[in-house]
Amino acid sequence: MPRKRKLEEVSRETGVAPQTIIEFIHQEWIIPHDPEPPEQFDDEDIARARLILELRHDFGVNDEGIEIILHLLDELYALQSHIKSVKN
Amino acid sequence: MEKDPYSVLGVSKTATQDEIKKAYRKLAKKLHPDLNPGNKEMERRFKEVTGAYDIVGDETKRAQFDTQGSAAFDGTGGGSQGASRGGPYYYQTQGGAGGGRYSQGFDDDLFSTLFGSRGRAARQPLKGEDQHYRMDVDFRDAVLGAEHEVTLPDSRRVRVKIPAGVETGAKLRLSGMGQPGPKGTPAGDLFVELAVKPSTQFRRVGHDLEVDLPVSLAEAALGGEAKVATIDGHVLLNIPAGVTTGSRLRIRGKGATDRATAKRGDQIAVLRVMMPEKIDDDLRAAIRCWSEKNPQNPRGDTHAT
């Protein structure tokens, strides 16, 4: 069972302000592993939050761009996992 | 810190913050682990580059580095690097057996188109049948959007959200609202096809709404103001002097929503000049007097024999 974290812990680990994480959730860029607080977030949520922050701050991608990139990445990973399952 | 952050980023020691940022972005875009999943060399270089940027990308830390050298950052992993750059990269959370949660939203249709019918047969889960339903929508609801509760033929009631700007033929998909699936498998989808009822007042032309606007002879000749109905309520429209039947006046932003851009079209008032119902002696005299001095041939030679 992956370890789950609270909003404050995620914020500390990623350096993303809690308010910003809540904004990501409203944008539906992050869908918390568990819909109910407090321990909602797993590794995947956290890595995704960090990725969004990097896209926004380090690369200067705007919100529309972030949406497109997330969508394409999700699609790419879905395809990769499917290819893996076909190979096995 | 083994390497000089300036040389890692490929900038000079006198580079401006802006130049450093640009150099960093350029490298990071190439090296980001999520764009090169599994490439360890790229990942190592990305860490090096972000570590360098964490120092010289920040003016305070950069000054500290310039005066004290890398010693100031030894053991801290380059300032904030330890805190904000640690942990798995996104791609590393996506490699599990079934892939990540976020990538599961892509349904089997995608794969069956790519991998042929074998994929579909093998992967398509059993689910309830899709249902189709046709629904009449008032003109105003189609332009502005609305939400309605409808009763389906099987007497189930569902809420249907009509997005602003839809036209006849638009299909809405309500996933999971179709027939329940056999033995606990997911329900099918409900497809609602919309038929927009015409309006007696508005004509939809693309994203614009046209209305006829009768104006008096005086308003047409001298100008004036008229109250005009729009889909959002009345507005006062300024009529310039000298308009005629067929003149088109634009009322911005009162049309239908363009669903691609979320912007609204315009309303177009198409004018129709109305003669007074009763032509009295005064008017007759005035017009006769005017027209004798100003002969007018509105037909040009279009009806010449």
C-alpha cells in the first residue's frame, strides 16, 4: 500500500503552496487518490504536482499548454502500459 | 558541487538573470525526465542543470556563490534542490502493472483503433447498452445554455446540461446513464441528441442572431434610439440618421456562444422602414415639395425596359 500524505505534507515535500495544490485540484489536473481529507495524496499525485509546477515556473508553460501536455503524457503512458501488456 | 553552475548552464559569469533563465529553460526542456522517461543519462544531466539553476537562478544565492564559491552550498544539494527536486519523477509513478491512475481514463476505443479488433474483443469489458434519446430545446436555452430534468421512456429521470451555443444535431454523452450492465459491469452511456426549436423572433446565422427591426420614416431619416429585444433582455440601440430597409446594425456580444472559442457572436438588427399607416395632407405636401426639388431614381436601370 503506497504511503498517503496530507495536503500540508505534500506542500512541504514539493514546495508547492497548499492553495496552489487546491487550484490544481479545481483545474482537475490532480485528482487526489482519496476524495476525503486528510490523507489524500499518493506518490503519483505528488509527482504530478511537481511536474505541473516545473512546467509552469521553469518552462513558462501557460495553463492551456499544461492541460495539453498532461493529456498527451497520460495518453503516452496509457499506450506504453498497453504495449507492455500486449508484449507479455 | 563538482561543476561550475555557469558552465553547466553554458552561460558566462556576467550573464543577466534573464539570460540564465533562458539558458536553463532551453536545457530543461530537452532534458526533463518526463520527456525522456527512463533515460538515466538525461536524468543525471537534468539534475545537474536544475542544481546549477537553483543557485545562479536566484540572485541572492548567486551573489553568495560568486563571493564564497561552491563551499557555501556543499552538503545542501544546491539550496532548495533537496526539498523541491526530490522524490520520484512523474513517469516513475506510471510504470506499474496497470499504469498510473491518470492514464487509465483512456478507454479501450483508443486501443482498439490502434490494435485492431483483436484488442477490442480481448479488452472491451462487458457493459450495459447505450441508450439514445432525442430532446427538443428552446431556442433561448440553446443560445444561453440550460439544465433540464427529463424523463426517459423507461421513466427514469435524468438531469441534462445543455451547453450554451448548441445547435440542432448536437449530441451529448452522459456516461454511465444508459442501461445497467449485466452482473455488476458498468452501465452504458446515454446519448441525447438535441433539436433546437426555431424562434419566432431570432434567426441564427452562424454565431450571430438576426432580428427584424421596424423603424419609422422619421427614425430612418433623422436617426434616433430604439428599444430592441435581445436574447438577454432589452437594449437601447442607436439608429444613425439615413438608414434604410435592409440596413444592418450590430449589437456586439448578444449572439450565440461559439463553443470552440467560448466567445459570443453578435446580434444583427435588420432594419425595415415603415411608412406611416395614414398619409395625411401634411405629409403629402411635405414629400411632394421635397421630391420636386430632389428627383430620386432608387431602381437605377435595374428595371429599365
